[in-house]
Amino acid sequence: MKEFFEDLGKRLGETAETVTNKAGEAIEIQRLKGKVRRLARENAVDLMEMGRMIYEDYNGGKDVGEEAEELCAAVSGREESMKALNKKIARLRGASECPSCGKMVGKDMAYCPYCGAEAVKEEADGEETTEEESEEEAPGAEAGSADGTEK
């Protein structure tokens, strides 16, 4: 019976050592995978920055190579689409486009916050008026009475 317990103790010790070694290996693997992920993120950031530099060169009129030029043209196309969609969103929210600088002006603003030009408001029938014109056309703005006769 003594031999059985000695053998059992020996096997438990070996199993505990194996489990400890496996746990250590798993921890080391996770630590190394973490380093790989960190390096991959750093590469992604650097590649994005490199792409941004190439795109800026493309927009500046520099030669960036045929393959890069195709990618830059695709990016430019998507940027134009994004601008158009953002303008639609702004219009749905009631904003209008500044006639001076082209940026979107909130529906409650009398002047463009970007360039200071008077804001243009779109009316329900699609006509555009300035803030001053809409105040002049407001009811009660005329000098006459309600029946249209002058006093």
C-alpha cells in the first residue's frame, strides 16, 4: 500500500509540474502575442501616416506613381461622396449652404459662423431668402392696417 501512495504522490507531483509548465508556456505565449499585436498596431498607424503623406502629395499635384494615384483617386471620390451626403444630412436638419464660403449654416443662424456672410434660408417652396428679407415679409411689417387700407 505504501508503494501505491508513493507512486500516487510521484504522479501528482509530475502532473502539477506539467500543469505549471503549461501555464507558464501559455502566459509566455500570450505575452508574445501581445507584443505582436502592439507591433501590428504600430505598423498600421505608420502605414496610415504614410498613406496620408502620399495622399497629400497627390492633392498637391506631385507624382505619386500609377498605383498610388489610382488609390488616391478612389479616396478623393469617396471624400466627395461623403461631403455630398453630409450636406444632405445638414439640409434635412434645416441647415443651408453659405453662398459665400459654401459651408453649411445652422437653421437658427442669421450669419455664417465661418465667414460672417448673411445666412440664406430656404423657404418651403424652395426659394431662398436672407434673414432680413424674411423679417420684412413677416405679418405686421407693413405700415397699413389688416384690411390693406392705409391710415
